[in-house]
Amino acid sequence: GCTVLEGDTATLSVSVGPVPDVRGMSVDSATVTLGDKGLTVAGTVEEPSDSFDAGSVIRLADRDGGGNWRPGESVTLVVSSGPPLFPVPDIVGMTRDEAKKTLTDAGFDFEYATLWDAVLNEITKVESQVPAAGSERARRGASTA
């Protein structure tokens, strides 16, 4: 984007190609792949993800100041800590149907002895639960590593 006259000095920047797509790779594999393009990995930060297993690279952190990465620069990898965790609701003391609705509304799957379906809901009562209320778990549909 500039005019260079005869006898002037100009500096040219030559691309070494695009930054490789390291999404889904392990940190070690991403480090090698990026190193082949002259980039070094300065570190990692974790972020929950339903799309990537724990330990897999989600993306490169944004470059300070924006713009393109250049050989010799350091990048930070954003790595999955696995699916986000949510507290399990307390269902002890609820009827069967109340407990099922509470867990479903909170986004959790559940298992119970279906022989209880033959009993009137009004006379059922949850006496215990595993996992315990307040413990943190991934919601249904989340990937598990």
C-alpha cells in the first residue's frame, strides 16, 4: 500500500500461511502443530464446553491488539475443562412425579425403579437420592470425557 521509488529500501512481509486449526487437539499436539508455523504456546486457560472433551483445545485466545499472528509470537490455548456443572436439586420428600419434573426442569436425566409407576403418585415419597442434593453434575446431553 505504498510507493517505493528506485533506490528506496522496502521491507516485505511474506506469509507462512494460515494459523493451523488446532480445535479438538490435545495441548501437546496443538503445541507441535503451532510450533511448525513458528508460534509458541505461552500457556493455557480452561473453559467449560459441551462440544469439546476435557483437555481438548477449544481455540486460541484472542491476540492482544487484534490482527494476525506472526512467527515468533506466543499464543495462549483455550482448553476445555469438560461440560459445565450445575447443582443437583434436592428432591427428598417430594412425590415421584414432583421429583421427576424437578429434575427434568433442571436439565437432568434420572433413573428410578419403574415398578413405582404402578403406585399412585400421591402416596409416593422420595427418601434418598444419589448424587446428593447440591453436588455438581453435567446436565443431560452434555458430552462426557
